[in-house]
Amino acid sequence: MTKPELAAAIADATEVSKDKGAEILNAILDEITNAVRQDDAVSLIGFGTFSKRSRSARTGRNPQTGATIEIAASNSVGFKPGKAIKDAVN
């Protein structure tokens, strides 16, 4: 499912226009992004939790040359699925 398809599904479920459904979806995604950016975990009971995860700097290897390279520290987003979504998939 793509973002426009999800927006259309939200519009159908809430009986609003497709444009309004897209606005709702964008507002939700923006709020999740802002919260994770500020190191807040976003927990949607039954669905899952989005959180910021830090990766420390490490040494890697270039697969073509075999040379050692330094990989900088970075942040990423982690998602831990909730019980309800795990049960639905299984």
C-alpha cells in the first residue's frame, strides 16, 4: 500500500474527501517525525512504538578494496511492533 492509497483508505473510513484524508495522514506522520526527532518515543497501543536509536561510530571494510574505513556515528528510527499487529500477521 502506498501513501496515496492509505490516504484514500483513511478518507473512506472517516467519510471525508480524499484531500482531507491526505491532510490527516500528513499531520499524523509529521507529528510522529517531530516527536522522534525530539527523542520522544511514540507508542500506539496495539500497533507499535517508534523511537530514535543511536548507532556508535565503528570501523568497517570496503568490500571492493578490503581497505578499512571509519563509519561515522548516526541516528536511525526503530519500530517495535505491538502484540495486536504481530498476532494479525501470524
